[in-house]
Amino acid sequence: MLKIINFLCFIVLALPQLDARKVQVDELSKGWTLREANSTDESGQDSLVNLTFHGIDTVAKIRLNGVLLGETDNMFVRYSYSVGHLLHFIPKHNQLEIELLSPLQEANARAKELEQKGHSAPPSCPQSRGDVECHRNMLRKMQMSFGGEWNPAALSSGIWKPVTIEYYTVAILRDVDVAIKRNDTHWTMDCRAFLKTPDAENFYVQLVVYASELLDEPFIVGEKHLTYASPTLEFQIHIPKDRVKLWWPNGYGKQQLYPVMFDLKSYRNQSVPRLNSRTDSQKLLHIGFRTIELVEDKDERGRTFYFRVNGHPIFMKGVNYVPAHTLPELSADTEKVKHLLKSAFDANMNMIRVWGGGLYESDYFYSLADSYGLLVWQDMTFTKATYPIDGKRMASMRKEAVQNAQRIGYHASLALIVTNNEIELYLVKNRTDFGTEAKRLEDEYKLLFMGNLCAELDIISRNDFSPRPGPMISTPSLGVIEPGKELAKDPQSPNYGDVHIYEDDRDALAQNIYPPARFVSEFGYASLPMRSAWQRLLGEDTSDASLAALIRQRQHDPKGFIPLLRQIAYQLPFTLQNWEDNIDEFIYFSQVSQAITTKLAMDVFRSRRRNYETMGALMWQLNDVWVAPTWSCIDFFGNYKIVYYWAKEFLASTNIIVLYNDARDQLNITVTREEYMESPDVKLYNIFINTFLWKDIFSKKAIARAIGLRSSSIDQLVIPLESVLYEHHSKQEIFLEILLRDEDNRVVAKNYFYPVPIKDIVGLRDPELTLEVVGVDCSNPNLNYANSFSLRITVKYPALFVYLELIDPELAYQPHTFSMNGFTQTVPVQNIYLDFKNDSSCIRLSSEQIAVKTMNQYMI
């Protein structure tokens, strides 16, 4: 844990050579010392110079050449200072001093100040078994920095985004918001260009838009007169529909993006600007053309809650995203962010929720989401706490809302902004505990989120149409339309809006624990990362005692290991009392349990898509900020857990779902086809249900059914369980393989059904598994190697949950991916592919460097 009290950061600046005409922006965050001995100052008498901090974490005092420029206290706000009158020109240097104050001391001091006024701002400290820091809601800082039930406390301080010097004459173009609408003949780009100027003087602008793929000629906005107090330029560009290809979410079509360049000239007088004046600002955006609505129609039990993109209802299947690193300055690492979002794309996800305990993500993140067709549900960075308000705090939080909305609003992927995570639920659940403070806390909540932040988000709204849904006040909630001016009595009502589901004290494979919610924006189950991830932290210490101690130390869930062990015990043959003596088994069983429970929950939600009963489910969580027992699908080092490999199948656009109705002893089979076709069509499929005995690799019985399915539709059928049993064998002795084949007899979806809990299976045998590796010929002296290996797995009997893991540290620590993992093998020979990202050196791999586990070995 990092605790920084006070420190100073000094930066020595030398003014560089300046270009004429274009606004010049120099980044200072790379190297800190800029010297150009032969440069001369050409700023001119009409020039303005800004020193802009795009992100300071968090409380700081900034001085330039000994003069206090200002103080910061919000890491989510851009701070910009006019400094032209303070700069020294070459050969003299400029000294920039940043005094960073301890976030811990500042949070405690502000909490004490509030207490002295007779007020409180609960909760004082995060819930966690591990070390945490208190009073996170006193600072506008990434809330997870203070620790929590799945993450460490890491109270970072510093410059987490670029610092720039901007040279210009009148104004600088900060952001452009582009809202999209269409009619029968044209698309309209409704544009707002947001400018900034330190002058108390109105000015003139001209703007040219270049979009060669959309427009035959540049679009010109003639001279406009703007006020310095609110310098915003609004205009519309109309584009014939036949010039545009739609942008679609992942799985429904391509993610067409069009480059659009905005070139703006600003000047004080109507006369032509001076030749050496820096008047031009530019912004290059990549625009996707789509419409998006949140449909909340009344029905017999409440209101629907689903997203309609390009007029097409879409079931949202996705995941919650936390910052890629616990230190915010590392959260925008392009390689890591790309790995995570590409993984979501590859797993057939179409929505990613940016959680409110983290950050407003980097421009790169949202651009990748555009490219991958991942719709973004964006929480503002307020989570599960009350937030004190006064004039200064309110102004800062309003600015936070405006700046971040202006920055990300144009992205095709942006689906919804929600002003907070779980605060309304927190207030409602704890109203009695708050006592006499309850009314004040609720009134402040309504003033901040309903009265101010929601209003500030209008900056990217439009009067005559809705470019995107919302904003929504809280999650979970009753949605956008239903809530009034008071808090909901039950924000978790399944009849409206969205819910968060965590039922870890009950059997997660019992379907009745999942309410028929309209939209599930959080649900999930925990597991442990693979052993090699832990070993990277322990280094040469390979003892199980050290590993067990580390696992215990990193368990932050207030309930400890009880929920995880309970879920394992419901289904798997694992002894609860002695996991420290069987760590490899514990890790494997935890990942199998997470995969089984998550798949079952997602199958239940997707099977309810008919009549818009449930129209979205987002798993908690995609990624992790450290190696620990958490709910992530991908561990801190980027390794995939079993649940991720399974998700690539159970989130497939065309899928076959099998759920058991215990009361009627029957199988409810759902076939879902989630895709868009311009012309309605019907595809014919055959469903094959193959009955296997655990003691035989070949199926014993098969039945078939034929169905026809339109695009974006769902069909369901019922099969009595007794009809798939084999002879006199009980359901403990069998399992089912369910295949969906198309007209060409290709398998387009596959599922397995186990009629009893895994621990109750009868007849499981040693599969006599062998592994053969076929790979690269390292004798070929190529400069680049395709380090891809074929793993040939041979069995004599069905192998349950076959799990592969590299055990050689030199290989395990390299980024790699198996084509599938944690699978059930019902064929004598199965080929699995292992790909390494490294192509600069030839990798030698043998079967001895791969550990193989199956559930069979723990049950015979």
C-alpha cells in the first residue's frame, strides 16, 4: 500500500519553437525537461498560453515561477491556467512546482470538518476483510483506491494524465459532440464544438468539416460570433442515407466508422487574422452512424427495459469493467486495454459497463469499444456512499460531469450514462440506521444527482431528439422514466429498470433464485486465479504454506471463503475444511464452480428473452487489478479463467440452452438466434440429443428434432427426461450432449447437460488421457515465428472438465491462449490449439510442461 504525505514535483521548462497558424500543443509529461537552445520566441503580442493538467491525482497546489496558479481537488477534472504573462523566454528557464497533498490526510481532515458541523457522510470505511482506508467519499478520487471487498487500498498521488502547454491566439477547440439522427432520406450529424478561451471578450469563428467518405465537398460553417462566457458552435450536417453504412453492436453487423476532421479558426476581429497568428484548432473523430433507444414501455407487470439499436431490439450480453490497473496512471496502458476489450469482443459480448468505483476511461478505451462493437454503459464515478455537498464541491462535480460528457459523448459505443452506482439502493436499505440524518442525506442525494449532475449531462442532449438514452440516476433502479422526485421504495424491483444479483448464500444452480428481472447489470461468482499467477508473486518460494498465506491475505470479501466454498460444495466433490492442503484442487474447483454457476445464470436470463421479459445480463467482472480471489473472468496478468473460455460458447449469437424443470422432470430447451438480417429469413436447424454413459466414450442413444428459426428470434421445446434415459440406467449414470446443426449438418452450437450434481455422478472412470504436442520447427532460422501448437488429447472414456495449464514459468508467464479449456471430451481424439503472442523467438514446448486436470481424477 502506498501512502504519500506531501511532496513536490519540479519541472524545468524551456519554450520551444512555435509554428505559425495552428494551435500548438506540447506535452510535458514525457521527460519533464524541455530545452531547445537555439529556439527563439515567436509567440507574438496576440498570443495566449495555457498550462493544462488533464488529470492530477488528486489534491495539489500548482505554482509556476513561484506564483500560485491554483489548487486541485478532483482527479476527474481538467485544470487549465493562462500563464503567458508568467513565462520566461529562452535562455531563462521556467520552474513548474506541483505540491501533492496526502489523500489520506485530506480525506480525514474533511471528514473531521464535517463532523464538527454535526453531520456525517456514511459509510466511514469500505467493507473488506483486508486493509482499507476510510472517508473515500470526501475526495473526488478513484473510489476503489481506498480498498474494498475485492481490491487493495492503493492511495496513489501524482500526475496521471498528460500535462500540456497550449499556444494559441483566441480560443482552443476542446471537444466536439456529434449526435446522430435519421429520417427517410438523410442522416443528420448534429454537432456541437466546445471551445475555451481565457479572454473576457467575444470573438469570431469559422469551421470546415472534412469527411471525404460522406461528403463530396468539405462542409463550411461561415463566420459566427461567439460569446466568451459559453463559446459553443452548433451546426448540422445532412448526409444522404445511401452514403452511410450502419454501425452495429458486436454480432449484429460491422462497426463502420467514418473519419471526420473538424478544422476551426478563431479570431477577435472580422478582419482576416494575422498570418503568424495561431488560430486553427483541429479535432479528428471517427463517427459511427446508429440510433439507440432505451425502451421502457408499460406492460402487465411494470415497464420493459431494453436497448433498441437501429430500430432492432438487442439482448445485451456482456460484462462489468474495472480499471486495468489499481494505479490510475497505468490504467490506460494500450496493450492491456486492447487485450481486455478484444477478449470481450472474442467472447461474443456486446456491452461493457464501466463501473462507478473506477474511472472515466481513456480516449483509447472508447475508440476500441467503437471498433469492437461494444456498447458502453458508463457509470459516473460515484459509488455506494453519500457525498457531502457545498458550493465548491458542487461546482467541481458539475464540471466533472460536463467535461467527461463532452469528451466521450460522440462515440457510437456510448449507450447510457448513469450518475452513480448503488447509492440509491444504499440509502433505501440503510434508512433506519441513518436515523435523523436520513432526510438530510436523501435531500443532498437528490440535489446532487437529480438536480445538478443530471442537468449538466444535458450538454450532450438535444431538444428535438434523443441521441442516446438517459441519463439514468442510479443502478440498480426503476429505470429512466419510472422514477419520480423521490427515492424508489425498492430499487431492486424485477418489474422495472435494472437489478444487481448476488445470491452466494444459496445454490447458484437453482434457477428460482434468479428473479425475472428486466435487465441484470451485475451478477457473478468468485474464483481463484491459476497457480502460475500466484507463483509470479512468490518468486522462488514454491511452498504451499507461503501460497496459502498469500491467498488468505488477499481475500478481501467480508464473508471470507464461505460463499466460494459453499458453491463448490453444492456441486463438486471437494472437502471444505482443508483447502490449504489441496491448493491446486481448490483453484481448479473454484474455477469450475464459477464457470458452471455463471453459465447457468446467463442461460436462465437468455431463455427469458421472449416478450422482453429479460433483455440483458452483465457479468461481474471482466478483469482484475491484482492476483486475488475475486469475481473476474480474466486475471491480473491477462490469463483466461475457465469461465471466460466457456463464455465464448454460452454467449454465442446462435446458441442452444438446456434447463431442467425439476417439478416436471423435463428439459426446457431454448434455441436463440441473435443477429440482424435486412430481409427476414428462416433458417432450418436440427437438434440432436445424444445420451452418454460415463463409462463409455460413444453415445448410447440419440433423438432429433427439427425447428425453423427467424433472425432475432427464440424458440423453445420440452423434452421429458425419461425419453433420453438409456435402458435401465439412472440419471446419475448418464449425461447429454446437445447439438444444434444447420442445413449443411455443421454444428453451430453445443451444450452439455448433467442431470445430477457433479458430486453425485455414478460410473465415472479414469479417461486414460494422453497428451501429444505438435509445434514449431525451431531449426528454421526465421526472424518471426508463429508460435502455435496443436495439442492432441486422446481419451478412452469421457473426460469431464479437462483443464490445461502451462507449468514451466518461462512459458506460463508469456501471454498465451488455448482454443478452449475446461471442456468435456466425448470423442477419442480432440485437438486443442495453444497460441503464444511472442513471435520474436522460437518456443520449444513438450507435454511435460503442461499440467492436465480432469474432474475424473477426483472422483474415482
